Amino acid sequence: MSLHTNSLRIVGIGGTLRENSTSLWALQHVLDIAREAGATTQLIDLRRLDLPMFQPDWDLEDYDASVQEFIQIAKHADAFAFSTAAYHGTLAGITKNALDFLEFLSDAPEPYLHNKPVGLIATAGGDQAAIHSIAAMVNVVHSLRGYALPLSIPIHNAKEVFDPSGKVTSAKYIKRLDQMGKMLVDTALRFQKRHHPVS
């Protein structure tokens, strides 16, 4: 079996209810780089998807089409990038709510995000909150049996890092976001080769 980067499906989950979300802009940059490296990418903008609140007593069939679509996309992903705004020392509520829906992957042959690499990004208006948000997401990824990339990207003073159109203007963060996009592709390809060795 021959494996190529264009067989990889990388899904980005992020964005907030803010119109110009810096966490969404950072996520888009990473996905652009992953696509340039040959992967198929899909962006889940949580503001546009408008998921309802997660109800732990409900079955998947009890939810509307937005949840059904979200789970189908997540089920077929080979790797993820999660990007959140830092709110009060942790990840944004809209991000946490979306990740709670991944409970519906618990019955898969390889449950949750088993052995799937996940890149983590957090943007903040100040100097500290993004680091705490990354730490919170690492715990979530580990609970979901995913593999948090050794490179995470806390973006401090985020309004100074992007121009009004959403382009990254900081050479430091361009380099790190580029590295994450490429690392997601490389790591996902290694996991695929491990599970589907070429004969």
C-alpha cells in the first residue's frame, strides 16, 4: 500500500464568536501550510458552524445537522489543529463545547482521537493567558487519546501579530505556524505508515 501526503486529511477546529478572530486567522495559516505540503485540509469555523450546547444525556441522533456534520468530519480526520482564544486563563467556552462533542467517537474501533496528532494554538490579548490555554488543551487531547504535537503556539498580544485582513505580520509567529503546518503533515504520515506498512 502506497501512502502519500495527499491521502492525509487534516481538520482545523477553532474560531470564536468575535467577528475578526485571531485564533481563526492563526488556524487558517497552519492549514494553508499543511495544504501546501500536500495534505487535504478542512477548516471548521465554530462561529459559522454554530453548534448547540453539548448535552451528555443525548444520543447523536438527537442533535441537528451541524453536530452530525462535525462528527463525520472528525471521524475521518488523520490529524487536527485546535485553535482557541484564551478566556480567563483557559480555553474559550465555544472551543470546549465543540471538543466535548468528540465523545461521540468513543465507540470507534480506535476510540476518540487515538494516535492522531493534534497541533495546539492559543491567542491572547496579554502575556500569560495563552500558555494556560495551551496547557488546558493538552489535557483535553490526552483525555481523548490524541497525540499533542511537541510544538504548540501560544500567541501573546495577538492584536499586534495580525494585520486587519488576518495576515500574520510577525516573522517569529510566521515561522512557528509554518513549522506546525509541516509537522502535522509529517507526523500524520508517520502514524499512517505505522498502521498501514508498505508491503
